[in-house]
Amino acid sequence: MRFGICASMREVAALKTIPFDYLEESVQRFLVPEAPREVFLEQLQFARTLPVPVETANVFLPGDLALIATPARPVDRSRIERYVQTALQRAAEAGIRLIVFGSGGARACPEGYAHNEALSQLGVYLERWNIWASRYGVELVLEPLRYEESNIFNTVSETGAFVASLNASHVRLLADTYHMACNDEAPETLIPVARNLAHVHVAEHTGRSAPGRHGEDLRPYFRVLHQAGYDHRISIECNWDDFAVQVAPAFEALHEQWEGSIHR
């Protein structure tokens, strides 16, 4: 198991000690798919000075890059293809092996448009992107989001079933304990989708805080992950009051709860 953090490279570079195994950066901030290559190379040079690798990336698509086309709203397919291919190519070059596809705004189903039609379009995208992801050795993980952030792909149950329906070996599933708690989704719902689970985000429900901040118990999720044989990555994705001060205690709490969930 590898434990990481969702943060910027600059924040991590300023830390005196590094209590995690890897960094989860932002596609838009690090890979900058719509910026000139020279900008990306500057980012990559800085990343290579860090004491930990950048292994994963989130914030995949900008909100203005709408995916779902309707009779009243066309989409810019050329921009979409250019953006995704560039992101995957740069991810591979940077050593990133997993990109999180949350992007609630970009994937949103337009009001009044048929939900099943939106799902069909997203399936076409993902199966096409899977070809490129496979070529570059990068996995795309689809993230269920709380109802307040997305009107499509909200629970691990529905999202896991959708992923399983695709002909896409490099499209997998993410589970986020914060979104699950917000949506009242029980930890046990992870069991049927565990086969396609490739990444996990964690935070406390209260204030989307770091583990240990309010003493919330994440062990019910961890027990299910142990039961399912999950052994990939877990990233803390949370709000910080003081990043430099809180990051070490957060990982102490995370490790304690992970280890404490093994035999209970």
C-alpha cells in the first residue's frame, strides 16, 4: 500500500519532512495540457527536484470543456481530443500512471437532457480515451462525486457498474470516503465494485478535513478495503487550515487507522 497527498509541488517542496510516499498533483496545474510544451517542461524540471515522485494527478478537465453534446449545445470535439491526448502523453513523460476523472462540471448532464444519452456519450469518450491511455501506460479512474458537485456518477455502486460495462481495460474506479459519506453510501458498497477499484481518496466528513482532525473513524472503509484485498494507493484529499503543521499528524492518523483496521 502506498499513501500519498493531493497538493501542489510548491507546497510539498516547502515541507521539512515528507511523511508520505507520493504526490498527487493537478493535471491542469502540472501537466498544463493547453499550455506550450515549454511551460510543461519547466513544471517537469521542478517535479524532478522533489523528494517524492508525482505518481497520480487529479482535476482532469476544466469546467468549460463540456463533454455532453445536445441539439442545442455542440461541443468542441477537436479541443477535447487535443486536450486529453496531450494530458496522457505528458502524464506518461512525467511518470504519472493514474489520472483521476472527476471534473463534475465538464461531464455534467445538461438540464433537460436525457441521462441515459449523456451516459452513452461518456461511454464513447472513455472507450476512445482508453485506447490512448493504454498506449501511454496510464489509467483513468472515474470518480463518483457528491450530489452537490455532479449530476452524473455519484455513487460507487452506479459508477462501478458503468466502468464494468465498458470495453476499456485502462478505465477503472475511484472511491472517495468524503463523497461516500456525503451521499450516505455505506462502506460495504465497495465490495461488489472492488475488482475495478484502482484508487482511493480519504478525508473526514466534517469540513472535508484531514484524517485525525475531528477524530472521525475511517476504519469501516479500511476494513472493507482489506477484505477486498485492495493494495494500490490512498491519497489524502482534504482542506487544510495549516498545511505544513497538519500534514504529519494527518498521516500518523491515517497509518494508525489503516493498521488498526486489519484485524477488527
